[in-house]
Amino acid sequence: MTATDRRRRTYGELPNYPEGSFFRNRAELHAAGVHLPLMAGISGSASEAADSIILSGGYEDDEDHGDVIVYTGQGGNDPATKKQVYDQTLVRGNLALVRNWMEGVPVRVVRGARHDSPHSPAVGYSYDGLYRVEDCWHDVGRSGFRIWRFRLRKIGQESSRLAFRVREEKDRYGTEMPERSHVSISRIIRTTAVAAKIKQMHDCVCQVCGTRLETPAGPYAEAAHIRPLGTPHNGPDTLDNLLCLCPNDHLLFDMGALTVEDDLTITGTRRKLRTVPGHEINAAYLRYHREHYG
């Protein structure tokens, strides 16, 4: 563990460094606490969510659309050519960003002048606000090697003023007066006509476990897109790209802990998805999910 890693991470906005703050070099970013590592692009570890990332032109598969970033995980690249030369694995900073996704912890985004983007500064580094990790998956990059990818979306101004902390601490009053923080889970539950239709067709019964959750407001289920809608997946919002799932199985499906074969068998089991007349599932979307999340 380096001295940089031992320094305490601070999550969320930093009072003295508003969005747009400029830094001449990585040493200034470190001194300010905006981004602690002097070399790594991800400030995080296997046991802690990331508090910041840098876009500095180090990875050929990065996509910067301003308010939406498709960020390449760390590892496997040649610093001289920026090309991938071996597969990335789900360790260190990559695992940290998965924790951001799971726990809803936002991450500070810093852009450097070497990052080829109209959103980057001409020189030095700029702090460009808080982003939320809203999806993570693996893919084959431009150079033919496996990479981890993370879609980040900028948080609105009001939300970005909130401080987020996930480090466990002992409160001097014990557990009766725990420290409280505002955390929003980043997994999006979309309510559309087609989502309502799929839940109606299945009577809100989960296609995986058969559970029908009853609440005072009526039964509850979630519509899960098999091939995600967002960039760069661009899946359709259609019935053949949807499953009716309970919240537990929806989370497992989104995380790739649960995948489905073309014949609707749940991978690694002898069970099949429950089906109803009129709901045809597109096997191509199931394959896409297995290839990128499984």
C-alpha cells in the first residue's frame, strides 16, 4: 500500500474546489484531495468505492459525451501507444467502480489536457463535477482484448452539493445515533407503457423465482431490459427485450449473477424462465446479456 492509498478518501464535493476548478498537474490534484493517485486514473480499491477518476487520454476505448461518459477500466494497456495489450480483470479500481454502481456512491470526474475531447481543458486538469455510475459491463475493445466499461452520468447541480460518505466509522454515541448520509441507488427503474404491459402480462409474477410481491398499493414487480437501453448498448424498449422480475432477481440480472440461455434455461440450473402466451423473448438479446454481463 502506498502513501497515496493510505490517505483517507473523501467522497462527493470538496468545499474549497467547486466544479470548474483548475489544477496545473497531478501533484496539485493530490494536494487538494480532488484525485489522490499520482499515476492511476481511478482512486479506489477492491474494498472501497472510488472517490474520483481522471480522463487523461490513457485508454483508446474511452467515450466522452459530456454529461455521459463511457469509461474504460484500468489495466492491460500500453502507456506509449494507449492500446490494450492484454485483458482487463475485475480487480482494484475496476472493482471499486462496481461498488460505486452497487452502492449509489458518486464519483468526482477530472479531465486532463491529453484527453482528446472538446470537454477537456487546453492545459492542465479541470474538475468537472460529480457523476453517477449507472452501468458496468465487459466488452471486447478496439485492440481485441477484454475491457471493463462503466457508463457515468452527470448528477444535477442540487444533488452534487450533497456530501456522500461510505466509510464505516465508530460514532461516539454508538449505533443509537449513527451518522446519516444521502445515498441514491443508481439502478434506474423505468416506467413506460411497454414496462407496464410486461408486468400486466405476467400479473407481476417474477419469471425467475415465481414470487408475486403484495403491497398495500397492490402487487409490485420490475421490468428488466435484457439488452440495456443506454449508450452504447442501445437496446430497444420492446416486449421481446423485457423480463418481468422481482427486485432481487432484477439486481442479480443487472449484475450478471443471473443469466439466461437461448432456450430460456437459467444458466447453471435446470430451471427455465416462466413464460406466458404472447411474450416472446428475443434470444439475440439474451446472448448479448451473457456476452457482456455474464
